Amino acid sequence: MNRNEILSALKNKPEVSVLIVGGGINGIGTFRDLALNGVDVLLVEKGDFCSGASAASSHMAHGGIRYLENGEFRLVREAVRERNRLLQNAPHMVKPLPTAIPIFKWFSGLLNAPLKFFGMLDKPSERGSIIIKLGLMLYDAYTGRQGTVPKHQFFSRKKSLKKWGQLNPQIVNTAVYYEGAILQPERLALELLLDAEAENPNAHAFNYVSMIGGSDDTVILRDELTDETYDVHPRLVINAAGPWIDFTNRKLGLSTHFIGGTKGSHIVVRHPELRKAIGENEFFFENEDGRIVLILPLYDHVLIGTSDIPIEHPEEALCTDEEIDYFLKLTRRIFPSLSLSSEDIVFRFSGVRPLPRSTNKQVSHISRDHSIEVLSGDWTNLRFPIYSLVGGKWTSFRVFSEQVTDKALAFLGLARQKDTRSLPIGGGRGYPRDPGEVSRQIESLSAWTGVARERLKLLFERYGTRAETIATYMNGGTDFIVKGLPDFSLREIVFLVQHEKICHLDDLLLRRSMLAMLGRVTREMTEELGRVIGNTLGWNEEQKAAEVRRTLAILADRHGVRL
Ligand SMILES: Cc1cc2nc3c(=O)[nH]c(=O)nc-3n(C[C@H](O)[C@H](O)[C@H](O)COP(=O)(O)OP(=O)(O)OC[C@H]3O[C@@H](n4cnc5c(N)ncnc54)[C@H](O)[C@@H]3O)c2cc1C
């Protein structure tokens, strides 16, 4: 059944065990776990999947070494474990990321850390070598004996400058430890969702469907593509609306103040010298004022972020010129000889962390932990309970989803049948650990499907072992390279449109591919892809033109890309 048919079926059977509102990583993670456990579950997302906070991340699977200082040992241990699981379960998309900390002082922060731990310090500080060493020893201990990533190392000033010739010579040394890079978070979330639907015929996820209201035993949904509304009768509602959680509860007549969001922005720069200077390393640097800058490789570009600024309304989160100045200034402090300017920026993005509301004066001290807030009983005037999923990190979505699912299963009176700890994700299934084996698979797939080896290599990089299905599809009809896009073919795009829930042109440019984020989009390409998607989805000429206009406006208004 297609999207409209499944939605229409809701008119005849509006009962559903669980309704999840929000298709960010936490909603999708919970959707997968419930689906695996045989629950009939419906997920609705008002925009595209993974277009809120989950699209604004620093692309890191990380334990959060900084949170050790806040005394959040359990959180860090849990996140390190989840980081390791992501490296194991999604090896096609999550890669080990050596992370270098340039250190400018020896002893700084020694007194601050214990004061902060006992809640007696609300002023940030720059950390020196000794405090960083202590933190990294603990971090290594949490990684355990699994050996998913190597242990940390310290490099003297001399060795550091030899390793990274452009680094600021004022450093006293560098520390290198390992995290994970999530290359394409939006695709990873989508693969989780597709896995869930493949597993359970009673699990359905819709993008561009909003939850707009509800009362008694009914929730009202609106299809944003057709304006059609649907009543559903859930036994349980999971509010996974991230920074919009309180707004979403309000639509059900509930006044909550769970979220105190903070805005974070990033820029993507095309700067070959900087890209060469960092190599395959992330640089992580904390300034005297407690603000951090991350500089990390993103394919042949460099991703720089991020800020942490309290904000009330998530829709207002935009990357400002002031934030850009700050990113450029801090990057220059680390690599002073490289001339980086705003001219090098090809893309910018911003989003809101759905942090728990807090009275903490220092935003970096607000916990990054997650919690489930339950609303039920008479005062809600609703016949179903609501679980609001507050906080969390991309990295620890699996364990958060597991906790929500356990609670939901208990409520529904069901027992857990499957768990997700070692479950591969999408194209990570059967993904060879050994690069030689990848080449062998490409070789045999090329012989079998007739798709050229170079194309298959790209498909493997993009889709992991799903490359096989896509190559088979490409081979099933006349295929050719898309005009202006030498590394994409027509049937590859058509496959994505047909199998990956693309509804708008920007879904493809911003979230199913890296085209926009890597600054590759041109007006001609937008028009060409508008034609390809439109022909696949049956848009008329007017709709195609409207989609091009919509995409150009989103790129200009939200991402500073003017075409
Ligand atoms: C700048 C920044 C950097 C970060 N970096 C990292 C990092 O490197 N590593 C890491 O682990 N974590 C990182 N995080 C944290 C992580 O990205 C978030 O914690 C996580 O993505 C939150 O996911 P979510 O599903 O709860 O929220 P979201 O992704 O925001 O999903 C909520 C969804 O609900 C939808 N919605 C809202 N209202 C409705 C409605 N009425 N009907 C239907 N749908 C609705 C929204 O459209 C949205 O898509 C970062 C966050 C930010 C903002």
C-alpha cells in the first residue's frame, strides 16, 4: 500500500496501540524498538524525518567527556557504551574519529573541576593538561576492554607541531582520544525507520503528518500534503517532539514546562588547506569562557561548530553572523596561519537541543541526560497516558528508546521479545570489517549487476550493504548519469524517491544525500532533480516549479545558500 492508502485505512481502523509524535532520532528509535516487539505503532512527523534537532548535530557519536566535570559519570559511561554499539552496528556510517585537544596551559582547571563537581562554581574555565589527562583516563576506563576504539595518547609540543604543522605554536601539548563520527545522521535515522517497517506490517511512519489536537480518547492528525485530517484512538501517546515537546502537549490541552532548549549552530567550509591541516582528526577546543569549538572532517569539507544559547522558540533557531565570527575566531586561534573567512562557508545550519528546563546559570552545566515525563490520570482529561521524551543525545538514542519501549510494553501488558543492543542498522547489516572484503564484494557485485566498480564503491560509501539492492534496481532498466551530477544516476535517485519516503525536493537535497550540506547544489541541479522527482511522483509542471521555489527559499533562509 502507498502512503495515501495506509493513511486512508486509518479512517476505517483508527485504533492504534502506540502513537509516536515526532520523527527525530528519539521517536524513530522508539518506533523501531516497539515495531521489533510486535506492537502496532504509528509515528507522525510534521516535517521530514530527522529535520529537527536530529539534523543539527555535530555528527558525533560521543561519550561527552565534558560531562565528567558535572559529576555525570553514569551518563558518560552509558554514552561511551552506546558510541561503541553504534560503531559496531552501523559501521557503514559511524567511523572512529580521532579527536585532538590542543592544550594551552598545564595546570588550569585543577581547582575548578572539584568545585564544579560540588556545585560551588558556576564560572567556566579553560582546562589544562593535568585535568584533561585525568578525564581521559576515566574515559578510557569506560571504554573497557572491548577495544572498539584505541586508548588516548598525549603528544609533546614538539611532536604535536610535527604531526600538525599548522597548529598554534603556543600550545603546551595535545591529547588525542577517540570518538565516533556519524557521517550522515539523517540517513542513519531513516534506515532505522525502514528496518522497523520491514520487520512489522503494523508499524507505519509518516513524514509531513502533524498532530494538531485531541481530547478524551482521540488525537487529531493532519496530512500536511493534502490538508486531510484523521482521528486516531491510541492507547498510549509518546511525545517525541524534542524542542517542541511543550508545544505538542499544549495541543492536547496540557500545560507543561519540560524543555529549556539551547540553540546550536554549525558552518561547513570548503577550505582545502584547513581540511589538509586537520587530516582525519577532529579538533576539540574549549575556550576560557567555557565555549567550545569543534572542527571536524566532513568528507572533503570541514564542519565547524557549535554554540549553546538559550532560546524559547525552536523555529527561530538560525545561524547568525555573530556565531560565524566566533567560529572563525576560535578556528584561527587553533590554526593561526590559515586564512579562513566567511567566503569559505558553503552551508550553515542551526537547531535546538531539547534540554530539560533548568535554573542553572551556566548552560554548559545543564544535564544532557534523558528522562521520561509521564502525564496520566484525571487531570489530563485524556483517556490515554502521554510519555514525553526529554533531553538525550543522538549517541544514546538506542538506550533511551529501550527504556521508553520497556515502559510502553509494561503498560500494554506485553513482554519484550527482541532487543536492539547488537542489532545492525540498515546498510550496516553484513558490512565487511575488512576493507579488502569490501573490495571483493564490490568486485563480485560488479560482475553480477553490470554496474561499474567505481559507481559501486560510491554506493557502498553512501548506503553500506544496501548498495546491493540499489545496484540491482539500477540494473533493472535504462540508467544514465543525472545532468550536472556525475556521481548520481537517474535510477539511483528514482530508487530513493520510491523507497525512502521522499515527499519534497528538499528531502533529497538536505537529508537523503549530502548534496546541500557539501555545498554542491546549483539552481540547474535543483531544477533537474525537481524534474526527476516530479516525474517519479507524478507532479505537474506547476508543482515542479513550486518545489524548486520552496527548496531555493529553504536553502537561502535557513542555510545561507543563495542560488
Ligand atoms: C547543535 C546541536 C549539536 C548536537 N550535537 C550532538 C552530537 O554531536 N552528538 C550527539 O549525540 N548529540 C548531539 N546533539 C543532541 C541531539 O541531536 C538531540 O538530543 C537529538 O537529536 C534529539 O532528538 P529528538 O528526536 O528528541 O528531537 P528532534 O530531532 O527535534 O525530533 C522532534 C521532531 O518532532 C517533530 N514535531 C514537533 N511537533 C510535532 C507535531 N505536533 N506533530 C508531528 N511532529 C512534530 C519535529 O518536526 C521534529 O522533527 C546535538 C544537538 C544540537 C541542537
